[in-house]
Amino acid sequence: MADSKLDPNKSYGWTGKILRVNLTDKTVSVSPTDPYKEYLGGMGIANKIMYDEVPAGTDPLSPENKIVFAVGPLTATGVPLAGRTTIASLSTYTTDHQVVDAHTGGMIGAAIKKAGWDAIVIEGASDRPVYLNIKDDDVQIKDAGFVWGMGTRATAEALNRVEGTRACVASIGPAGENLLPYACVINSRNHSAGAGLGTLFGSKKLKALVVEGNGSVNVADPQAVADLSDYMLRDIIGANNNHVVPSTQQEWAEYYDKGSR
């Protein structure tokens, strides 16, 4: 696509914004994505933030540790297989406690991107159970006492009743609350992020991340994305699973036909 057709006032792929939430003082701030764009993708952003901002030797269960959710420029564009999310933090289960990645599928990555964020940096620690509720640019830290002690599915159901069924819930269960070193975070009912991420949620008294995104992601050449999606789903993914593909809309597919699988 010729550059002359691109709108200089639009961001393509990236949203250009990183959300920062400090659970200690309950503050929310925004920083630009630009300094991290050369570290391609969610994995690059997440690891670079950890490298720059969390000193070696930091206790992973301390408020000084950070949790970074990050997505790439293709997330929620409709490109197949681009729906995964990287979450970087410090290892809870190795002696050196170096930076590790958790990775997850489900809907959380697309929700973060459609809410207008390339990454979410969670800092500090709460003195009581809370959940982080994000609806586009409306960000609130809310009391989670009523779901503390629940499993992940019960938590998701309870928070969806409160915040609406359009929201994606990523939560911990009793394992994370009790700091089991390899506890997971679960989103979209059964998509796990490991590497002790649930333990880190528990150490910050963070029960869940609840995200509703109502925006969209601009691509420079929508027809090329549509053609790529058709090719991937018809000739590659379909060919490898006997064309058994989801019958319902998936969050990574911005464009879909209700009358077709």
C-alpha cells in the first residue's frame, strides 16, 4: 500500500500508549510506546521494561517487582495466530530470580489492545485484595474482598456479573493467593499463564485483571490482512485440523461473517 494513502493522524498496529498502575498508592499513569518499538512485539516490550526498571537482585514477591502484560502490533488486527500475550516478571521458582516470560492465549491480549493499550505495567502492592478494572481508558482499582478465596472460574463469573460479559477476566485462585511458587493466572475460563505469575498476583494482593476493549486496531492494508486470514484459516490451519475451527467469533478476528465458520 502506498504511503500516501496512510493517515498521518492514525496509529497502525500499535496504540502508542502503555498503562501504568501503582497498587501501593493507587495511582494510574500513561507513558508512550515509542521508546520500545524497536524491541519488536509484546515479548520485546515486556522484557525491556523489566530490564530497565527492575534491578537485579529484587525479591520477586516484593512491591519493587513489576508485572508487565504486553501485546504486539498484530494483536487484534485479524491476523491469525497473533492473539497471544506476553507477561514478564521475576521468577518465583529459581534461585537467581531472573526475568521470565509467561505466555497465554485466550481473549486477554485482544481486550488489552482494543482497550487502547500496548502494555500494562503493574507496580507496587496493595494492602488488601483488589482487582484492576479497565474499560478502554477508564481504569479503576476496585475491592476484591468478595471474590478472594474463590477459584478462577467462580471469580470470572462473579466479576463478569459486576463488570459485564464483554469484559475478559484474568484471575488467580487460592494457589496464587497462598503464594504457591508456580501458580497460574487463568483468562477466558481455561487459558493459563504460568511461570509463577499467579504467585506474583497474590504477592500484590491482585485478584484479577478485568479488561473490556471497545476500540479497533488500524492496519495499513486491510485487504492484505483479509487475504492472509483467508489463506491461513483455509489452507494452513484448516488443512491441519480437518477444518474444525471455532464456530463463534474470536477476539483476534476483527472481521467475520456470522453466517460462516
